[in-house]
Amino acid sequence: MGKVIVVTSGKGGVGKTTSTAALGAALAQNGERVVVVDFDVGLRNLDLVMGAERRVVYDLVNVIQGEAKLTQALIRDKRLENLFLLPASQTRDKDNLTTEGVDRVITELKRVFDWVICDSPAGIERGATLAMRHADMAVVVTNPEVSSVRDSDRIIGLLDSKTLKAERGERMEKHLMLTRYDSVRAERGDMLKVDDVLEILSIPLVGIIPESSDVLRASNMGAPVTLADARCAPAMAYFEAARRLRGEQLPITIPGDKRGIFGKIFGRKAA
Amino acid sequence: MTKVLTDARSIRIKGRSFLALVLSPDLPLDDWLVRLDDLASRSAGFFLDRPVVLDVTGLVIDKIQLKDLFEQLAERNVRIMGIEGARPSMLGPGMPPAMKGGKPAADVEVKQREAVSEDAETESEAPAPADLQQGRPAAQSLVINEPVRSGQSIIFPEGDVTIVGSVASGAEVIAGGSIHVYGALRGRAMAGSIGNSASRIFCRKLEAELVAIDGIYKMIEDMSPALVGQPVQLWLDGDSIMASTII
Ligand SMILES: Nc1ncnc2c1ncn2[C@@H]1O[C@H](COP(=O)(O)OP(=O)(O)OP(=O)(O)O)[C@@H](O)[C@H]1O
Ligand SMILES: [Mg+2]
């Protein structure tokens, strides 16, 4: 049985779609079978970041409504044969996502793939709760600023109450992905410090992704940043985060930290 | 701010709640005592070693009759630890103290005695644990072992709330008693919410959006900047919220 990850945030535009694509590709580059699922019905984006927009024929809503088979809707990545995309509908209303329909699709995907990564829409409404419903673990994408942190806190509360895991009385594994981290602004004190964010959210850190023009360049190319340029700083940070999601223990580096190699913080974790 | 007792052997006084049996006699008392004897004969030792409270609410008897009732009960080995619903004039020296504030618990069922036994000791133990366990009143304190997240609210009118973690901005805790936060208090905390002015709020780091005790509110802007970010306790003095740092 595959593992289901939800990439979520509460606040919009913090880097969920970017992270879904980058993590999905990073896991697939390691040889695992991965599907990334776009839950952002009406505002789909993941197909663009994956460079698959012209190949979308059927989507999640079509599968749920029984208008297409799952195999017809899945799009295989051009570069990685074990990476797939299940796109969202751009035209349909998000009310077409039924709980039973999503249950059925996720159950089917888990049987075939090692990782099912769900890109959540922003907000705390139905779309977001449906995206998190089946998750075994959550990647909470947060920018180092007050409103993003507070929204993430809110989402963590929902992860602990509105998911199947919570309903069964189990604990959801939650990981903090700090994105768009700008070392210069952090230095100036214009952004929340890593420790402050960890103290407020008190979930373990899975990665810190630097603010970088490489991200925009990759998405313009239609490629996850980990595929576009595997050696750039954000790609390397995503590769490490993917290894941590697989359970590896790796020290976390704060990007641009003056202390360089010695600035690595071992076992950085929150309670 | 804090008084330190130099004598290490200080007296410890604790509160504890026990489940007591409540006897509510009715008139005429002679008939009631006959029924009590009947009960006792079917369940020997039922009242032995049990706290028993006598509820005389609404019972029209005078001081002499009440005293007589105590003696009758004592003869039957029923020892009364307190009396509920009596006018102060009815009580006096040699009588149990008045009690009030009792909370109802499930009725205790008296088990039929199966066989005659000489050993009242063991007999009295038999029905006690199971029956009384079920009648135990709800716990008066709530412990939350994780942070209270933005958008969540913890509401516990029954008593104290302890959070082992932080209370996030946009979260709230409402307690009938005191609130203890072993972490940062960034959201809202309302103690003594059902009218308990003796309730307090304690936190390891005060960054609260709002605090209230017994309906009296204070926002963070109203507090001394010296307290913000500090371990603080808050209490009520008349109509104003007082605060001081705690170590
Ligand atoms: N590390 C980064 N450095 C620079 N730009 C970034 C980074 N991460 C994301 N971005 C940019 O931020 C914007 C929003 O990113 P993205 O679409 O991934 O966010 P989202 O959380 O999915 O948004 P939405 O809530 O609208 O779905 C995009 O333009 C993206 O290129
Ligand atoms: Mg998105």
C-alpha cells in the first residue's frame, strides 16, 4: 500500500504546488512510483508546473463522476516514466468532488503507487479538507511571516480533527516545509526566524527552501525544480526533504547561513 | 510577591472530593426508619464505613427531632458526616456540620443479599466498589497534552484547564476554574467563566490577545509591556485584573 501525503498550508501562494511537483519528482527520481494529484478544482496549476497542460484530456472530476477511467485520466511524465499526474478540472465546479468519489480514487491510487501526493487548494474549505482526508502524513508549507504561520497553525488543527486518521484516533504525521526563505531578509530581521516558526507551530521541520529565481525559471520551463536543475539550491533542499519524508535522518541547513557548513543544525526538531 | 514559609514542616491542606451516600428521610420518621431497617436487613452493613450525608431539605422537623434521628441512625451504625438542607438553628455542638454544594451523582443501587453472613466486614465491601465507581462525578480538571491551534476552542465549564503546550493566536480556552498554560499564551483565555472570581490564569509566556476572569476583560495593549513575553499569573482584585510575573 502506498503512502498518501497532503501538501497543505491554509494561506495561498506559499509554494504548495511548487513543493508538490518538486517532491513528487524527487521521490520518482529515486525510482519510486509516484502520482501527484491536483485538488485545486477551478484553479488548477499543477499541470503547468509539471509541463503537462497540453496533455490533459480527463481529470479528477471526470473520474469521480464516472465519465472516465482512472487510467485514462493519469498523465505519465515525459521525463520520468514512474511519475504521474492526475489533473484537476479547470472548468467544473468544486462541488463535483464528493467524499465517496475521492475515497474511491485515493484507494485505487494507493494500490498502484508508492506515493500519492495531494496538492491542496488554499483555504480551509471543502477542497482543502477533502485533499487532507486520506493523508497518512502532511507537509505543511509555510512562509516565514506571521499570517502564513497562523494559517498553518489553523491547518494543523484541522489535520488533527478533520482527517480519517484523526477520526480513527490515530496521529497524523506532520512536517513543516519552510519555503521562500530569504537569508538576507532574515538577517535584517524582516522575516520570522526559523526558531520562532518552529516554536509557534511545534511540528518537526522537513526542509527549508530558499527564495530563488530558479523556482520561477523551472515553472516557466514546465518542469519541477528538482528536474529542471538538480544542482540549484532549492532543488537540493527539496531532494533532502524527500529523503527525510522517506525516513532518513539528515541535518537541516539554513540556506545562506554565514556559518556555512558549521551552521548545520543537527536533529533540529520541535516537540 | 511570594511568601516563603521558613518552617519546612508546613501543614498540607488539600481538597478532595468523595462520593457520599445521601439519605433523604421522609415523614413520619418512624415509618422511614422501618424501611431503613428493612433495607439494612436485606443488605447488611450497607452503611458501614461509608460517608453518609443526611439531606433534610424540605423536611419539617425541629432540632429535637433531628437530634433524635441522628441517635436512631447511630444505633443502626449509620454515621452521618454532614447534613444538607438544614437551617443553622437546627444544628449545634455534637451534630455533624452543614454541607452544601453537593453535585448529584448516579443513584446507588442496593444489592439484594444472597445469603446470611455473619461477617459484616466482607459483606459491606461487596457492593461498594463497583456501584460507587459508576456514581463518581465528572472530573473537575481537564488536561490537554498538545498545543491548542488557531481556530480551536477548549471549553470546560466544570473546572480547571491545563494545557501542556501553547495556545495559538486565534485559539481560545474557556474554563469554569483556573487556566494553566505550560507554554506561550497567544490566543484568548477566559477563566472563572461561570462566575468564579477566585480563578486565575497562569502561563509560561504571556502574549495573549485577551484574558478574562469572571467576565472582566483585559487586552494585551492594556497590560504593562514589562509583562509581555514573561511567565505571568493573572487574578482578579475586585473589578480589576491584576498581573505579576512568576518564576
Ligand atoms: N522558493 C521559491 N522561490 C521563489 N519563488 C517561489 C518559491 N516557491 C514558490 N515560489 C513562487 O510563488 C508563487 C506561488 O507558488 P505556488 O503556486 O507553488 O503556491 P501555492 O501555495 O500552490 O499557491 P495556491 O495557494 O494559489 O495554490 C509562484 O509564482 C512560485 O513560482
Ligand atoms: Mg497551488
